[in-house]
Amino acid sequence: MGLPRRVATVSVHTSPLDQPGCGDAGGMNVYVTEVARRLAERDIAVEIFTRATSSDIPPTVELTPGVTVRHITAGPFEGLDKNDLPAQLCAFTSGVLREEAAHEPGWYDLVHSHYWLSGQVGWLAKERWGVPLVHTMHTMAKVKNLWLADGDSPEPALRAIGEAQVVEAADRLIASTAEEATQLVDLYGADPARVEVVAPGVDLSVFSPGDRVTSRLRLGLPADAVVLLFVGRIQPLKAPDVVLRAAASLVDAEPALRERLVVVVVGGPSGTGLEEPEHLSKLAGTLGISDLVRFEPPAPQELLADYYRAADLTVVPSYNESFGLVALESQACATPVMAARVGGLATAVKDGVSGLLVDGHDPEEYAALARTVIDAPARHAALAAGAVGHASGFGWDATVERVLEVYSQL
């Protein structure tokens, strides 16, 4: 295969150095980091361009041998959120082009951009450098607007227009699932010949089965508790309120469960969730379950794996997910997942084998399905075994092999 020597990866709005689970950091950060590391292991140098958000961050950071993170100054370090960044794309692009100009021509062989803001930068870099552009959307405005949570704000037309421009400019579009590939074609007019499906992965060396009691001991959870887990950014799109309402329904239907039920929420406010960061804790009080809910900050991968192992069930009730890495991570730790049947979650979770898929976001339905697992140890054990088997097919090495196939086409 004709492989690149050096890839310019563009991630404007969030750095691979950021902790996933708060702000704008999430599954995309994990994706960029894990793919870059494995490309470097194959002697392909990766330089990741991201916006500087603090004067304390060095301009250049080595993430791992062969992977360099370059912080580009574009606008004030603080006070800008994702929706403010289109006005800074010119400054950001200038910084990226200036970096390339410091080297001999042909320094980068390929540009891989992530999210539409980065795609705009990648589009100009591609034309300036005369190299191919590969783009991964991660999420899309037109899709998100089809599945808005109650009270959530729609994505602006500016974003949808920008995405359409990137779709037209990219030499290859990487979709996480066949459904996303169809959406690119049907909603954005993408050329099917330029769309490739590459499933994201999970680090199977970190997320693996372990002893539940030991994990609970480390986390300070009772050994005999019934633990429901939510992991992710606290925002309407992720629907953490559904988890709390389902928990309230569980204890209403079975008051004795109150003595054992623990709901663990791992994550921080993000997006429109920043408008009312205390909303979830207030909701727990309104529902009368504050004593059952434990809020935890975003956790590094090793600690996060303990949370998965400690849980009986991980709940992912999102209104939309391009894939759903949380679901994969949980299953790799032998914890079944109950998830909304939306987007990539229908691929990440094998219904009835590795977890349960729910149509809609009715908390009563989530509670009813949770009971079929909580009250049936044999079924839980079968789902746990199926979860490990299903997740084992989604290692990051397999993802990178497919990414390399896409690169080699160009």
C-alpha cells in the first residue's frame, strides 16, 4: 500500500490532551488520540493541530513518540465556546499553514480533519499543499436537528452549510456506521464512492472484565448494591435525566430497592447543559432520589474502567450518537448496556446479546427493561458474556487498519 509518511490531523475545537466527559471533550478526543498513537506505531508521524485554550500550554507537546500536538493561537485563550469558533477559522488556518511553510515542500502527505470546523481548515490546507483530504464528521447538524431533546437548541444553518462544503471538498469521508454513510449521501449529497465506513474502537487492554467487588471497594460502593451507571457529558443530547427518572420509577415500583440502588453519574456539564449546570442534581431532589445519586467528575480511562466493572448496567439514552464509545467501553468490561436505538448505538450494542436497545426515551420503559436484567441473574450473566464477545470485535487496531486502507486509496 502507498502509505503517508506524515499526517496532519486537524481538531480545532477540542484537544486530544483534554479529559473526555466535560466541555467539548468526548468520544472524538478518544478517537483522535487512539488512531494517532497506532499510526505512530506503524512509523507514520502524526501532527495534531488544535486551538490553544491557555497561555500555560506549551505551543508543542509530544503526546507519544511520533505524535505531536501543536497548539495554534486563534482568538482569546478563554471565553470562547464551539459556536464562537467559526470567526476564528481564518486565524487558525493561518497558523496551520505557517507551520507547514517552515518545512520543505511536501512535509505533509495527507490531511485528516475531525468535525466540520476542522474540515473547513483541512479544505484550505488540502488546496494549498496539494494533498488529499480525509474527513470524519463525528456528528452532523442535520442529523442532530432531526432528534432534538426537549428544550434543546437546534444546530445553526451556518454549521449545516459548512458541513456541506466539507463534504464536497473531501477526497474521502469516513463514517462510523453504514447508517451514517447513508445520511452523508441522503442529507448532504455525498458521492457514495467517496464514503468509507470505519467503525471506531475500544482499548481492549484498558477496558476488560474484572472483579466487580474489587472495583466497588476501590470506588466506595457497597458490594451488594444495584448500580446503574451513566457516563458522558451532562447535556440534553445525552439525556441523563432519563436515567434519573427511570431510577425514580424503579424505587416507586419496588420500595425495598431504595436500600440497594445507587445511580452513578460520571461526567461534567457541556453544550447547552452549561446554561443550567445544577439541573441534574436539582432533578434528583425533585424526584426524591438525591440520596441514591452519586455525581462524579470525568474520569481517566483506568478509573473509568473501574466504574464500568462496578456497574450492573450502563445506561446510554442519548437522542443521537454517531457511534457511542461509552457503550463499547462498558461492554468490553463485561457490563451490559441499555441504550436508545439511535444512530451508531444500534451498531455498538447487539440487542438481546450484549445489551438492550430501547425505542424512544420513556423513563418507564427504561425502568421496565432494567428490571428484566436486575431481577434475573442468569440473564445478566448471559448479557455480560455477550457484551465481552461483541466488544472484542471493535479493537482500535482494527479501526486503524481500515483507516490505513482509506489513506492508501489516496
